[in-house]
Amino acid sequence: MNILRIFPAYSSLLVYLDNGDKDIRSSLTERAFMITSIIIPINFLLLFLLFALTGGQAPTAIVLEDKGPYAQQFLSAMEHSHSFIIQQTTSVDAKTLMKKGQIVAIVTVPANFDSLVRDGNQVQLPVVLNNLDVDFTNDIRRAVPLAITSFYANTFPNQVVIRAHEVDAYSHDTGYIQYLVVSLMVVSIMLGGLLQAGSNAAREYEKGTIKELMLAPASIWAIQIGKILGALLLNSLSAVVMIIVIVFLIGVWPEHWDELFAFVLLLMITFVALGALIGTLIRRRQAVIPLSIGLSIPVFFISGAFGPAEWGDQVTAAITQLQPVYYGIAIFQHAFHNFTTTSTSPAIDGFILAGFAALIVTISAVALSYSRGRGDIH
Amino acid sequence: MNSLFPILAIVRKDISVWLRQPTSIAATVLPAIAFMVILYFGAQAVGRNPVALVVQDSGPHAQELVNILTDSGAFKVGMITITPQKAEEAFKQVKVAAVITIPSNFDAAYNALKPDPVTIHINNLNLDFTNDLRRSLPAAITEFYAKKGSSSPIQIHVKETDLRSQDIDLLRFELVPNLVLLLTTAGIVNAGLATAREWEDSTIKELLLAPISRATLITGKLLSGWITTLLIASVVLVVGAASGYLRPEGAIYWISTSAIIMLIALASAGLGVAIGAASRRFQRVTAIGIPLSIDLFFLSGGITVAAFLPAWLQTIAHFVPTFYGTHALQTAIFYGSTEGLALDLSVLGATAFVAGVFGVLSLRKSIMT
Amino acid sequence: MNQKENTTPAIELNGLTKHFGDFKAVDGLSLTVRSEEIFGLLGPNGSGKTTIINMISGLSKPTSGEATVLGHNILHDTRVVYAALGSVPQETALYEELNAWTNLSIHATLYGVPRSVRDKKITDMLNLVQLYDRRHSRVSTFSGGMKRRLALARALLHDPLLLYLDEPTLGVDVQSRRAIWNYILDLKKKEGKTVLLTTNYLEEANALCDRIAIIDHGKLVALDTPINLKRRYGDTVMEIETTSSVSAQLSERLRTLPGVSEVIQEDKVLKVTMSADELSVTGQLITIVTQEINIKKISQREPNLEEIFLSLTGSGLRD
């Protein structure tokens, strides 16, 4: 009795596994590319961390020509203004640092600062700016008066009575890197999936081996799912390395491990399927890499990587909800930090993401079957 | 003279093939375009988070503060209400990043010179925008007092001196490192692909069996990589100059800009030839070339002014040749200055030389085998 | 390099050897290719043909021995040789993104064809291979046969004295193959060129080559004209249809004739295999048969190169 007749599902299972195995073996023969497709997403992650390390606080030198109490309080106000990285130095050294490009501003507290302030007289505070670009320059132009106001509010509370009283939603601040790295993980998974699966799919057309698949009496679903499984396994290497980097190197510990693993898997399926779709459509491996990078980067930026997408432009916020990276980032922020970054709950976000995964897998299978039916394989 | 025509034939051939390969051209320009998109969205995202205002005092000082907050560039006021519950609901729904509450006794406290707190409830998801919000309310308060003029209790005034004659818009400022990224990617990827293609398409035999010296062949490949890179650069420069975004002012700065671009292009083409000859496969060239270009871009502080990088990264940046290219171009184009040009040109010249040598050695080795 | 030198052998190999590690790909090969002949290099896969061609082309350095092309040592006078050499590699090595004219134009520049005659030469070559109408078409749109013809046109552009053709009709349809064969024959007949070709098509070697060298395991196994190879190594099969089966004694008697290697009776057909060298016994054979039985029909099949090739190199599959 033929087991394949009794259990047709079993024959499909064999096709899934064989096809996946075939793709894994083919990828392993192109070791350079395989290593690269693992390294590129991690490279991406580390580079954007460099981006995150770029401070928003202006490196500034303070020259205290007066070391009196008011001058010291003013220095303290500058230090607590969240706007500067302060170096206290001499005038000559400050100029040298400016020339070397290590600071962008010099604030000089004049020698008679304390006496002028005590007597209620006007004080001219010289600020030299290396106004390379208007963005940080305007930040400094706002921040110095802010520090001055803060100085007055602390030193003369009966003169400057209006003060900001802050209440935070979360008991502790989360560093920018710790926040961003979670969003980066999503796009790294996307990039890895697109590269690996896209390359596998395109290779079939380039090498002409697609004919072998198309002429096989296996269902298109079986073929495409097999390809997805193969790329998934290879892509999971990249995901594992990323988790190790994020958790152990950067030190961001997930609050919900079960959520993390479940949604890593779901995201990988989604983007591996998308990669298979892209590879089926473009059919050239040479185009897969630039297309994957070119697609991942803008999508990452509009998907709420730096903060909730709803806080940005409303049109962009509406558009971004039509793609899976948005939900992936929201779920990951919840899994790592217990943050809610969307107006829907993590459960609903997960459900929507699962829907995307199913949809993209379906479309990729349809694209492959269209390829067979259209007879355009040469 | 005997070698010149074959060299030119190789250059002509490579350029003709390149022009007929839209995917190669796309591979070259896509990273730079992607980063411009990043910068655009990044610039939009900075400091424009939505906040809700709860205004419980209708007095003139409260209204003055409301006007200042509404006009603030630090955030956008998405809601003004007198009911805190509505604002807090929006806060819970993650529709706003913060709720600022001006209390009902704001004017009275201000007039009586009593402590007059304005509360800001912040969704402190991450330090980046949290700090922006933390600064935003004190900045509004500063502006409130500044508007009081001579009656303001604040007597310290800033006397600003700018080193540069003009402020440069962030996006425009970032065009230069993006141009450098484009040159790097174009050189490495185009020259790399043009070299790898000879092996991948087996056309290397046509060149190897031609009665030309190996030096002619190598020179031709290097030159074609350089010229295709310069072609891309010239398109960007022409568009940039015509639009005014990237226009050096003065002949000397045009010359220095051109020299810098030529050196960067030569360095990246040399590196591309080296990679193409060593790998002999398209896929490896793009897999190595694009991430390498992006790495160089980031490590040279391409996304910001060098001073804002952590100290260790600033040190690394000084060893990355593209750092000098970016500095030289920004100084020439935006500030009409030759400050540091000698050092920049020396580093770029040395890099071009070394990269060229790598390209020659790698191609020679591949030809011999 | 000029026609005066065509009394010199086109190619001379002396003890040519190539090792790849412990593996001896070519083992002490010595042969001469004469001027103005079409010389075929045959051998099974892995026999060393490609290695030999690469050494003759200067693309690979011999481990020992010498290769002289048109009187010049290929390693020392490489560019001099290349100027007189035209090559059509198996992969054609055409720039597929470019059109036919541009491919030839680039080749012309690389080979120093004077600008004053360049366009005319390109036109002549494209006309020769009947591709002039497609001169502005991208090579990627050409069929396999067209690509081979274009590659041949390119190889002839600089008027070489010696041509290497590596599998010239591989993957090409019958019409194109015939056309290419005619070009090759004309090259020798009308232009006095020397052609070295490698092929796996025995029919092609038989049709084109003045002499054939059969290589196996890096060694020269046989070298002669096709006819002589057939005579020396091949068997003729004579089929004699009789009115009834012949007796065993008759078969035995036929076997004793000189040159007869096999006699088989298949129903009423007697198949006699005899050496091509010994065809003179044919008369004797017929006489003996007619002494016993009436002959209805006689047919004779000449030896073919394929059988000779297989007998010399064996019929086992090669990697």
C-alpha cells in the first residue's frame, strides 16, 4: 500500500521538507553570500546604534572667568538643562577645542558675573557658536536662554515663579539606544528575510532550476512553503545572533520572553515570504541586495522606530499601519520594555501581524503559480 | 600611444555596458537615496511630537503662555481643552506624547510672585524625545519671560558670535556626506561589478587574448570605474549647483571641490576593482560593496557633525578617509574656506593611491591565475 | 607577422606537460600543426584538450615543455602571437549588453585595426556571417548560432593567420552548423588560414579537419588524416543478404580470410567485419559465398570516426 496515496498530506510534507532542504544546501554552497546575509542585518543594527549614540546634546566649553556662587549655579543650570555636554576649560583651550572640531560652542561667564547679577544689572553672556548647521545651532540658541531662565528660577524663585513640574508615565527613563535597538531588531529581521529568501527565489530563475520545480507534480503551495521553511531556518541564525547582541552585549533584557520568541518567528515568516515574493518577481540576485536595503530603510523610518508612529505626520501614520513592520515594532517594544506604542493592544497587533504573515505567504505562492501558468520561464 | 586606444576601448566598453544595466545603476544610487529619505523623515520626526494642552486659567498671562506653547517649534499642540480627563484619555491612547496643564491659579500666582508650576505629564518611552519634551516647557517659559522685555526679572542676555557666515539647513548640510556615500558606493559597486562581470560572463578571455599588455587591461578597468563614478558625481553636482544646494562660491572652491571628488572617486574605484577581481561574482561585489560603503559613511560621522559623536567614535572617524572627504567638501561648498584642505587632500590622495595599488595587485593576481 | 612565415609550422608542441598538484593533465605532448591546415583536437571530457588549448594560448603556463606558435615562443612573445591569433572560445565571450557592431568595434581597437579601414572591415565581417542587418541589435537578443557566427566574425576581424575554434558549433542548429562549416572551409581554401579546432562532434571533425589528433589522459593517442585513421583503426562492415542462411563451415571459412575479424549470421543476412586496410579480400569473400548460395544484395558500411574514437579511448563514461 502506497503511503503517499493514503496520506496525500504526507507527500506535501515531504515536498516542503525536501524543497527547504534543497534551498538550505544551495545556500550553504554560496557561503560568502550566506555569511553576508547574516552579517548585513547585524551590521545594520550596529550602524544605527552608532546613529543613536550621536548625541542631541551640544558639546560645549564653559569658561568661568568668575568662580563666585552665582557663576557656579549658572554652570549647574547649564549642566542640568538636558542640552549640553559641558567641559569647563580656559579660554585658550576652548578655542583649541573649537578649532579641532571637538566642541561647537563656547560660553564665557564674564569676570563680574556675580556682582552684576547680585545688583540686578544687565549681564552680557558671550556665546561663540560654530554654526555648521542650523539644526544644532538653533538648539543651542534655545538652550542657553533656557539655562538662564532655569538659573533664575532656582536662584531667585520669587522673581521667576513659573516652573515646569514634570510627571513621567514610566518610573524610569529608557535610554535611546535601549529603545531604538528593539525597533532595529525588527528591521534587521526584515532585511535578513528579504535577502535570504529573495536570493534563494531569484537563484532558481537565474540558474534555470525553476523548471525542475515547475515541472514537478507538487503543489505550488508545497513548493513555496518549502522555500520559505528553508530560508526561515537560515534566517533564524541571524535572529539568534541579534538576540545575543541585544540581550547580552547591549544589555536590553526582554520583559516577556515568550512574546519575543513567538513574534520573532512570526516576523521571520512574514519577511521570508516577502523575500520569496520579491525574488520570484525580480528574478535577479544582483538586484535583491540593493532592493532589500532600499526597501527596509524607509519602511523602518516611517514605522515608529523612534517613537510612536501616530505622533508623526498623520498621513504617514495612516500609511504605515498598512504594513507589518509597524506592528512588529509595537509588539517588540512591548516584549522588551512592556511599552504600549500604539492605540491598539499588543494582542490585536499580534493578530494583525499574523494576518499579514498569512497574506504575504499566500501572495508569494500565487506569484509562483502565476509564473508556472504564464509559461514565461526560459 | 599604442596603449591609449585599447585603454579607451576598454573604458568605452565598460561605460556602454554600465549604461545598459539599470540594476547596477540602481544598486549604486539606492543607498544614498535611502539615506536622504532617512534624513528627511528624521528631520520631520525631531521635536514635533504631539502634545495636549489643558488650560484651566483664562487670564492674560495664561493665554500668553498658551500662545507661546502653540507656536513652539519643539512640539505640535494637537489638542487644547479645559478638561484634564479628555487629555489624559488621549495620553493613554498614545495619541499625544505629553499633557501640559496650566492650572486655574496661574495668573494669580504669577501676579503674586508665588510659585506657579505648570505640569507636564510625559510619556517617557525613550530619552531622545523625552529630553526634547523636558526642554520644551522650560523653553516656552523662557520665551514668556523674554517677551516681558525690560520688565523681565531675567537680566542675563546672550551675546552671540557665529564662526560661519551663514547657517546651513540640516538637510542641505547632510547632502555632502550623502554625496560622499554616493561616490563611495558608485566607485566600489560599479568598478567592482565591471571587473567581476568579465569573469562572470567569461568575457575575460577576449581581453586576455588581445595583444595588449596586462598594464593596459588594468589601467582600462581602473579608468572606467573612475569615470563611471565621476559621471554620477557630475550629475549630482550639476543638479546641486543649479539648485543652489551644492554650489561652491568662487573658482578656487570649484577647483578644490572637483579635486576632492576626483580623489574620492579614484579611491573607491580602486577598491571596487580590488573587490571585483578578488570575488569575480556580482553577488559578492554588491554584498561586500554596499555594506562597506554604508559602514564608511557611518564611521566617518556621516549623519552628524563630528563633535556630536562619542569620543571613541570621533577617534575612529579620523582614521576613515571619507571623514576627510566630507570635511573638505563641506568647508569648500558651504563656508567658502580652504581650512584643513591640505590635510584632507593628503589623506584622500594617499587613500586613492593605496586603493589604486590594491586594485592593480588584485586584478593582476586574478589575471595571472 | 606575415605570410612569408607560413612555411613555419603554425603550432609546435614539444614535450608539453602540465601538472595540477599530483594530477598530470597533459603528459609530454608533442605534435605539429602545419600552416594552412584545419587541425582537429579531439578527446573525451577531462582528456586535457582545454588545458592544451590554454597552454597554446598562453593562458596557462606549462610545467615543462615548449609551445611555439607561428615560430614564436608563446610565453615570451605573447603579444606578438596574439596579434596574429583569432580565438572563438566555447563561451563566445561576447558583450551581450552591447550590439553586434560595438562588439566588433571594441575588438578592432583592442587589436589595433587601423581606424581608416575599421568600418569597412566590420561591415565585411558582418556580411560574411550574414549578420549585417542585425548590427545594431543587442547580442543578448541573438540565437546561439548567431552568437557563434558573430564570435567568428570578431575573431577574423584583424585578419589573423591562426584561428582557435573551441567547439565552434556547440548548441547550434543544423543550418547554422552548415554555414559555420562552410566559413571554416573557406578560411583555409580562400584565405590560407590555419585553424585549430576542438570539437566533440566526430561528424564535424570528419567534415572539416585535414588531420585529427585524439588525446586521452593527457597523451596523444592517434594523429592522422580522417581517412587514414579510419583505415588504420576502423572496420568496414559488409552485409550480404542471401536467399537462405549460410552454413557454419562457410562462416568459419570466411573468418579465416585476412582482415576479417567477425562473421555474424542474422537470419538471411551475413555481416562480415573487416579491417579497412584489407578491403582487397572483398572479391575473395563474395566468390566464396556465391560458391554455396545465391546473393540477393550486398551493402558496405564504412568505418566512422565515432567507432574509432570509442575504440581508442574506450566507451566508459568520463567525469
